[in-house]
Amino acid sequence: MIKYIKTIAFAALIGITSCSDDFLTADPTASQEAGGPATEGAIRSNVAAAYQLLLFDSYADNNYNSIVLMSDLRSDDIFKGGGDAGDQGQLYRLSQFDASPDELPGGLWTIYYNGLSRSNNAISACENAVDVDPATLDRLNAEAHFLRAYYVHWLWKFWGNIPYFEEELPEPYLAPQYTADEIYAQIIEDVNFAIADDKLPMTYSGQDANSSDYGHVTKAAAMMLKARVVMYQKDESKYAEVLADMATIINSGAFELVNDFAEIWPTEGEFNSESIFEVVHLDGEYDGKTWDSGWHGYGTNLPAFISPNALPEESEDLLSGKDVYKGGWGFGPVRPDVVEIYEDGDERLAASINEFEEGSYTARFQNTGYFMAKYAARVDYNEPPGDVDLNYENNLRIFRYAETLLNAAELMGIHGVPATDGLTAQWCLDQIRIRANMGSIPANAENIKLERRREFVGEGMRFWDVVRWGDTQVLNDNLPEYSSERTWEPSEKYLPIPQSEINRTLGTEYPLEQNPY
């Protein structure tokens, strides 16, 4: 499928300011002062500014921040890798459950607070709309509420007890700190707003490939975000609601699994039949990121980060025999035992994990010989004038229909939510197994959890699943041969708040309380 970012919302980034160094500061667009009357153009510009933050989670604020990698580093799927333990040492400490207030992936804090602030601006613009078609206004307002919920849900997952605000803040740009449960309630309020009253379409996937709507939020995306948040919170009071949402997506007929799992991940697989929400990335040809600019451009650094070091471009694609893979920096090597979770003939293995011959690349820290394949660096996926390693065009697949099916299977098969709308846990699990070229197995807790792990290797899901299931014993390591010796404690659920943010609130109206660590 061709790239068409110039026709989607991001093309409206006219007059948008760059992200501020202060995480609580983001200016409105020049065409609409904060709290003033907003035309449709001003609203669209503010909403586009909120979308723009999706593009910066691999490299921004001069930090490597891929949400996929930051999530998986604490799982039992990958190691940190790279040059040595000190190469991006904050990531090694994250992987060893040893992050400190002075050494942690603080770029995530900056990115997602900018996202919160920009989403607030977009919502404020919607509230001050002048002469805007009601249906258009409803849709834009729902998109802005989804984006606020999406950004805040990452802050909530990583830090739990965080500052939160919905209005423009006066200097010194401080906000009260809320508990994790209070933040959860705010997220639910926003996703429910986005879901309600058909303000958003279920999908855009039935439209022409050049549609200007691809990349926009849909009702299905809002339902999927609600499912992730409710299931992570283990809020049993809302499990029936979430299952009903999953049934709505399944029975809508708007989505179906791609027959060949490997076809999801190349450029041609973008916005395929099981795509519910993607972040649209472009190579450097379209205003690329540079080392000199921490807030710029459309590309992603993740492929370079996770691909083996000094791999020749002639390396064979294990799936098709084509010469497609490129070398990178050797971060995120896959743990050897992950390969063993796949049954013989499971087509997801080769599409999820690359294995390269010893000597065909430069082995680096914690090398296992296995590397994540879904977002691997490929030939012709980045172009100048931006800096090449920062500007791969791999779209980030945030929500897939496969997750819808496995959510439904889990809710019915593990948590005992009564079946609804003709669905069963067995049927949902079987759909995933059939696509993987595997036979049916009982839809019990062990099998549903294992199938979820097989399906989402390299997509940043495993750690959050293990924590919410309470299966954290699998996170303990005694692996000196891989320089990984760690022990999970309940205090590891949340990262310490950056010390710089603690310091800036000392003696103020809203002093931040540090998380245990």
C-alpha cells in the first residue's frame, strides 16, 4: 500500500509550534488563541498538532524512546543489547528493574505530557467552535479526547501517580498529582466520550487507499484503548462492557485477519484488513529527523535500533528469499527461549523473529543470534535528506484485530465473562490459531496467555500482560551469561518520577511525591 501521509491530518501542520522544553507547555496554533473562538481550520490544526506527537516515540528530545522497546525491555522476551551495559545505560537499568530518578527513559515523560497539553488545546478549540458543522465538530472532538486518553494512559502505565491537567496552565506550569486510580478514571471518561454516540466511524479501511482519513482515530480504536486500560486496571466491573465492545468490532464485519501473518509488516501491509490504528511514519524524503533536531520529521528510529550490527544489505529475508534486511545497532536481542514457545509450523515465528548466521553480523552485548523482525530495518525503507537511521518508514501498528479476538477469548475463557453475541472463547482463539497454520487447542487460561505471547512478540505487549495477570515470577532472571540478574518486586510496577521534575516542584503549591523504587 502506498504512502499517503501528505493527504492525512498531519499535512495540516501549519503554524504548529515545536514541542517545548517544559513538559507542561504547548502553545496553541497562531490561528486560534487559547480560549478564543475557533474556526474549523483552527480546530483541525490543533487536532493535527495533537496527532503529531505520535511520530516522536522512537526518537525525540534527543532520547531513544520507542514505546515498543521501552515496554518489552522489562519483559521476558528481549534483552537490552547494544554496545555494552553502558550504551544507553538508562535502558539497561530499566531492563534490570533498577531505574533511578536520575537514570531512566525520561523522554517518554516529555513526549506524552506534550501530547496531553496539545490534546487539551484541541479540546479547548472544539469547545470554542464557531460555524463548524456539528458532525465534523463531534468527530474532531472525539479524536482529541482519544488522543488525550492515549497519551495519558502511557504516563499512567509507566508512572501511575502523575500530575494531570485539562486547562491551560499559568506559570510556573505546575499541576496537582493524582493517584493511579484517579488517573484511570480520567482515561475512562475520555475513551467513553470518544466511543459514545457514533461520533467516530468504526473504520476507514473500506475506503480508497489514498483516502485522507487513514491514520485518523476510529470508534474501534477507542474501544481497543478502553480494553487495554480496563484490563490492565483489572476493573472487573467493566469487563462486560469491554467484551460487548469486542463483540461489536468482531460482528461489524469491518475487520478480518490477514491470511499471511508475514504480510502485515512490510509497507505493503499498512492499513490492511486487520489494522485498527497505526502511526504513519515516512522516510527522510518527507522532511526527515536529524541528530540536530530532537523534535522534527516523520520517520522512526526503531528499525535501526533493533537490527543486528554491521549486517550486509545482501542478508536474505527468511520469509521470501529476497534481499531486504539492513544492519542496525543491535539493541533488543530476542531471548533464546522465546523461539521455543512456537510450535512446529507456526508461521508467526519467521515473521516475528529473525535468526542470522554467526559471523554475518557483529555480535554485541547480550547477543543471542535472534532479533525482532516485525519492525526490522529493510532496504529502501529510509531515504535522505534526513539522517538515515532516524527515518525509517515502518508504520507502528498500535491496534490489530488479532488483539480484539484475544481480548474476547481472555474475557470469556479466563475471567468468566458470559459469552455475548454468539461469540465463544474457543471460536476467538481458533481464529488466531487457524491464521498461524495451527490446529485448535482448548481455550483455557494457559493456552490463551501463551497464544497472546506468540502473537505479539516485539509489539510491546508482553510486560503489561504479565503484570496484570500477576505472573511476574517469569520476570526474575539468573542469567549471568547474558548479564541479566534481576528480581521483580511489586514496587517495580511504576518507574520513579524523573528527579528533575521532583526538584522543580519543591516548595511549590504542588510538590510531587516520588514513587517507591
